[in-house]
Amino acid sequence: MKSVSYIEFILNGSAVHLDFEKEGIKPGTTVLHYLRSCGLKAPKEVCGEGDCGACSVVLGSAGEDGKMHYKTLNSCMLFLPFLQGKELITTEYLDRGQLHPVQESLIEHHAIQCGYCTSGFAMSLFSLYKEVPQIDRNALDLALSGNLCRCTGYHSIYKAGIALNDYTDKDVFAKEEGQTLEKLRLLDNRALRVEVDSQLYLKPRDLADALKLRKAYPEASIVAGGSDLTLLQNKQDVEFRQVLDLSALEELKYYRDTETDFSWGAMLSVEDVFQRIPFPEWKYLLARFASKQIRNIATFAGNIANASPIGDTIPLLFAFDAKLRIASVSGERVIRVQDFITGYRQTNLQDDELIVGIVLPKYDAHTHIRSYKISRRTHVDISTLSAAFRMRIVEGRIEEAVLAYGGMAAMVKRADKVEDFLLGKPFSKETMLEAIPLVKETFTPLSDARASAHYRNEVAANLLLQYWEEINDCL
Ligand SMILES: Cc1cc2nc3c(=O)[nH]c(=O)nc-3n(C[C@H](O)[C@H](O)[C@H](O)COP(=O)(O)OP(=O)(O)OC[C@H]3O[C@@H](n4cnc5c(N)ncnc54)[C@H](O)[C@@H]3O)c2cc1C
Ligand code: FES
Ligand code: FES
């Protein structure tokens, strides 16, 4: 593998060649710290854990359609090598002698109060303005879900967002698009291998190299989106001695829709899956997964490999009986997500393996799948509990039942006894009422800051009724 010790990217219009070894900068430094050390102080460090959006920046990249595309990200959750080959935009670059429409609109609608959050809102509105032709309330909800205004200036901020529809002239970024694409094309995008300050950072360009490195460095921390790992660095002072960064593996960013299944690569972001997947139950769940900034970088593979009992994608993956493609230098194997997770944050991933893909089977019209996330807030909140149910109902009878619950045990767990009880029974409210005590017998959840065990048990059981109400309406 031909690798270099530097990255190249565009920062606010200018090409940057950042040689980690020469400049003595650890590659695991966050983009936020780097920017602030460069004197770019619009992005603020407030929570340092992806919750507030004050550090938001925009990453531009060349899309398959030959155009520039923009994503808002939390710079506090981003390792520097993620910038390689991209255009990094901070709020400072919006005003180019003339205010950008986003800035004009925020001023016009009195949507600027403090200096902490405004820059982040401007960045989220900027990518929305660039990517969404007609901005409505729903688009704003999704785009701003990761930006916190502590003085509750949302009404004005939303008005400023809607008013962006009135700016129909090309902005300066559209006028410069051709030049930007050319600048990006000239950047050196080679694989990265850097050792600074006892941190070895490896960023291969293709899967074959990634698998060799995985075998050679089994102790290395695998980074996909890094939304879980950067948190450990920021909040628990964890120092990553060896990092294997998979973010440049373009071959793992595919999405396929065949007659029998949907499948996607391990490096496709949660947001990209959210945009493409046609199932309403996935749309419902992913709209509530973290925030736009986190979804833009987080992956399903990271969520699954974490094996958290409250990993939001896992119950629905169980309900779909999703499978994982897992690769090593010796070949590939396929395993059900359900068999992959073996305990609290435990999986059966071997130390030379990587998750490379996710496969979701398609079901016939008799099969009804729903997912539920119970949390105190709609966005950027951890599940108190979650559930996903799949039933096949033919002529009013339950032919198949899968009930998967998150947050009710040390790992996501199926309610097997309840499933057995439901088989062959009529799909009726009475059946669901009879099943409720069995759900309560199945789990002994914990009481914690989010909810009591009693609350969790009651809600988990009652979700069966909710499912019945929803499905009964469409049978
Ligand atoms: C503000 C905030 C909000 C969040 N909200 C939610 C939420 O609503 N719901 C939820 O479920 N989670 C949430 N999370 C947690 C996190 O975003 C998810 O778990 C996410 O899916 C992790 O994906 P990642 O690609 O960022 O993982 P990373 O941080 O890159 O990696 C996570 C783990 O997976 C392993 N891994 C990653 N890719 C692979 C691979 N290809 N092969 C083998 N191992 C791999 C890594 O080694 C690591 O142990 C939130 C996090 C933050 C910071
Ligand atoms: S500082 Fe709050 S999200 Fe980055
Ligand atoms: S404007 Fe910054 S907290 Fe509301």
C-alpha cells in the first residue's frame, strides 16, 4: 500500500497540505480543535459530544452526479483525516464581502441572539439551502435537530429558514462550483499512514488493504463514522494508540435494491440509508436517530458493532432478520444480526474481521413490520426503550411473530415466549391483551435515570396494543 503522512483538503477556498508528522499534529485531533488553533473561532466548543451543534461545519464533496454536495457535521466529533479530499467550510467563509442568503435571512428575521449557537445554525441552514430545493417545516425539523438554541429563538430561526425559499439567485458557492470541483480533483487522496505522539493512524483506500491492516493490527480501534469513538476521546480521555479508519472505503458505500432484498455497504452513512430506504418503519426510526449532523457520519455497522442494548437500529434489524456480511483476508461469511450480538456490548466479530455490508430481506404483503422508540425528546435522545415487531397475518391469523425489544435487558432481546403464544392465534385486540402479562414476565428491566423498571415493563407490553391498533387499521 502506497501511503503518505499528510492529508490535503480545501479550507474556506484555500488548499491545505497538512503533514501530521512534520507539524507534530496527532491525526486523532478533532477538526474543532484544529480550526480554533488556526484562528477560525466561529465553531464553538460547548458540549463536546455532538449534542448542541455549536461546533457545526460543512463538508463539501464531489458527488457521483458531478456536482458539489454539502453535509453539516459536528467538528467536535470529527478526526482530522476525515477532511481528506473534501472542502471544509466554516461560517467565516459564508460572508465574502457580501452576506450569504443564510446570513441575510437570519438577520432579517431577528434570528441571531447569542454568539454560541448562531454559527452552527448558519451552517445547518447553509447545507439545507444547498441541498433541498423547497424548504418546509419538516425539512427544517430534520436539518436543525442537532442545533440547540438555549434561549429558545427557534421561532425566528424557523422563519429565517422558510424565507430561504425566496432567495432564488445563485449563491457564490454555486457560481464557484466549477473551480471548487477542479480544486478537489487536484488533491492528493492517497492512503494515510501516520505515527505521531505514539498514535498510529491508518486510513486505507480499499477493502483489500483494510483487511490486511486489520489482520496486522488486531488491537487497532476501528473507526467508521467515529460518533461513538470520538466521544470516548472527548469525554473519557481515552487515547487511541492505533486507529484503523475505514472512512475512505468507497466500495463500502453502495446501496442496492434487488427483487429479494435491500443491502448496503458498511460505510454508507445512516443519513444516506435514511434517504434511500423506502420502508416507513425505517423512515420513522431513522428520523429520530441522533441528529442530522450525527446521521451524516454514523453508520449501521458502528451501531451494530457497539452492541448496545439501546442501539436504535438493532431491534428493527432483528425484526427484519437482517444479515451481516463479514470479511477477513481469508474470505467472507454471512451471519444474522441476531446471532452476531452475543451479550452486553459483545459480538462474535473476530479480531481479523470487519463488517462490510448489511442485508435486509424483503417480505410479502401479509407481513407487517413496525418500530417504536420511546424517549423523552424526539431528536438527539437515547432510547428509554425501543421495540420492533414483525407479524405475518393470513386470513386474520398470526402465522409468524418476531418481537424484539431494546433497553429491556443487557442486550436487544426477542420475547420468545410471547412469540410462541401468538403463533396461530387470531390477530385481535383480545389476543394482544392476553399476551401482555407474558411480555411483563419475559423482562426484568433496570430502573435508571431515564425510567423505572415498572414504566419500562408497562410501556413494552402496551406497545403490542399500539401495534394492533396500527395494523388492524390497514388490514
Ligand atoms: C449526539 C449523539 C447522538 C446519538 N444518538 C443515537 C441514537 O439516537 N440512536 C443510537 O442508536 N445511537 C446514537 N448515538 C450513538 C452512535 O452515533 C451510533 O452508535 C452510531 O451508529 C455509531 O456509528 P459510527 O459509524 O459513528 O461508529 P464508530 O464510532 O466509528 O464505531 C463504533 C464501534 O463500532 C466498531 N465498528 C465500526 N465500523 C465497523 C466495521 N465496519 N466493522 C467492525 N467494527 C466496526 C468500532 O470499532 C467501534 O467499536 C449517538 C451518538 C451521539 C454522539
Ligand atoms: S460542541 Fe456541542 S456538538 Fe460539538
Ligand atoms: S441564540 Fe444562542 S442560545 Fe439562542
